[in-house]
Amino acid sequence: MCTQSVGLIAGVLEQHGISTVCIALVRSIAEAVSPPRALAVPFRFGAPLGEANDAAGQTSVMRAALQLLLESGPPQILRDYPNQR
């Protein structure tokens, strides 16, 4: 539900000139909703940035997500973490 809601909200924000990046726990929902930019992560529900107390891992996820803001591409950019390309 969150991936769907956030993806839809991101699309509306982008229409108003606000850049967004979504972190998606369920890739298939991100594909269906088509947020402008999304990073699909392999983590469990409740831990979209990875395990607690793993500052280096969480920073890596955030960097990968923010890196998507630098990309231009088709209407949807969807990358997998850690294989972003």
C-alpha cells in the first residue's frame, strides 16, 4: 500500500515541479504505479533502508536513491539496489 500511495503522490508532486525519489519495497507495485524515479530495495517491510544500526548500509541506500535525481530518462526511472544500472 505504501509503495502505491507514495508512487502516486510522487507523480502529482512532479507535475508541480517538485523532484521526487521513491524507495520501493515491492518492485512490481512500483512498476505498476510508475513513479517518476524509484529505487527498488530488497529489504523487509519496516526497514526500507536496511538493518537498524547499519549507518554505512543506510547511507549507501540513500546515496543510491538520491543519485536518481541526476538521471534523465524515460517517464519512469526504476533501479534495483544494489545493482542500480
